[in-house]
Amino acid sequence: MIKKWFLVVLVCLPTVFVQAQDELLKIAEASDSTSSDQVTGTFKATRLVNGHTVETNSEGVLLFLISHRFGTLNSGAYELFGLDQATIRLGLEYGITDRLDIGVGRSSLEKTFDGFLKYKLLQQQTDKGWPVTLTLFSSAAVRSLKWPEEENNLEFRHRLAYTQQVLLARKFTERLSLQLSPTLVHHNLVPLRQDENNVFALGGGGRYKITKRTSFNAEYYYLLSHQTRQDFRNGLSLGFDIETGGHVFQLIFTNAQGMVEKFFVSRNTGYWSDGDIYFGFNISRVFDLKGKEKQEW
């Protein structure tokens, strides 16, 4: 029953916003004309830890993102506590407008290619304006790893997985920002019959700003019950952001190895209590292709 209501909310939210398009456009135009009323810098980067934040790149800004996860800390001294093992994702994100992002990436895990669209529908404002920032996110991921010989009859469509998210965040103070992320992940192919193609999760997280250029982040994805096997776990990730000029450097501890939603939301097998903790980092570099002023995060 919970899952059905979750699906209804996730599907209906974008429909409600489309029906209210004229009103929202008027509000957006008004907010553009009074930009001083907009709340900026809700988060320091487009990623909270593994998942996306409500932030989008400014128009004409290209972001190059390197995401790296070592092996688990419990792998022992022989593997140098995970440092001998590595998973990496390289990504590019571009701001088509100040509100619309497009991005592509390639992960070494399952040799996965992914692409996404991200649209900031509402911007938090001060005083009597909108109390939250709302961003819509949609992505697709393709596994390019060769099938095992016994599964070579599978088709291309079986390689695909999709993610839909509604990202809702509020900057409460200059130091504290919180976000909710209702999420739907759809797998065209699942490992076992008892696994469901549609996986629903409720993500949540926040950022606490320590200094002008550093912050502590936390993120948690709760899988709604009875959707996957018992060995798939909720994702818990902790991060520490450091801004250095055009770079944002994020140190990360997480129980998820993958850096694409289909992995860290719906196919996560790590146990924090057993030491299945992946240390890693994100490095993002911003390039202003249109010569505008640096975007404010």
C-alpha cells in the first residue's frame, strides 16, 4: 500500500507542475527580475555525496566530475584496506540554461554509460516567496559489460535501467541545508524472479557548513519494504566538501560501491556494521565556456 501511494505521488507531482505551467512561469519571471530575493548556495556542488542535489550549473558552464571509490576497508592489509582496488566514474555536465542541465558519464563498474537531464523548476526565495527549491531529475544507464556466455541471448533492452527523482531542498540557515529525494529506479532486467523491476526509495540528506569553504554532508536512501532481496541494503554515505577556487573536492565514506543511481539506490550490498565501507572522493572542475561570472554555490 505504501509503495502504491509512493508511485502515485512520484508520478503525479510532475503532472501537477505541468498543469500549473503558466503560473510557474510567471513566478519564475518575477523571481528573475528580483534575483536578490533568491536563495543561492543551498549546496556546494551538484552532488550531495553519491546522489544529486537541487543545484544546477549556470548557463554555459561545463563541469568535469571525477568520482573514485576504493575497495572496502574490511578487505584487510593485503589489499591495503581497499586502496589496491578502485572503481571510477568520469562525467561531464553542461548548463544549457541556468535551470536546465544535461550530463553524461562512464563508470568502470559493469562498464556503465549513463546520461541525465535535470531541471530546476522552483527556486527558494526569501520573505514570502517559495520556501523550497525543487528540481526534477531523470536518467538512463546502460550496462556495456559483456554478458556471460550462458546469457548471450539477452537483448540490448535488458541492459537498460532508468531513474526518476523529485529533489526538494531548503536552505534553513547559512550553515544548514536539507533535502528530500523521492526516487524510482526501474530495471529492465532483474537478477532473480523475486526481485521487482521497479524499486522505490526515499532519499534524504543534508549539508552543514563548517567554514566558508568546507562542509559536512550526509545522505541516506531508504528502500521501501518487500521490493528486493534481503541482501540489498539502504545506502548511507558521509562526505566532507572542500572548495578550492574552481574545484570542489569531496572526501567520502559510503557502503555503496557504484556511483550511478541504479547501483547506490537499488543494488547496494554493503553493511556498515561489517566494515563494508568504501572510501573515495569526488573532484569537480568548472569551466565557464561563455565567460560569465563564476556560479555561486
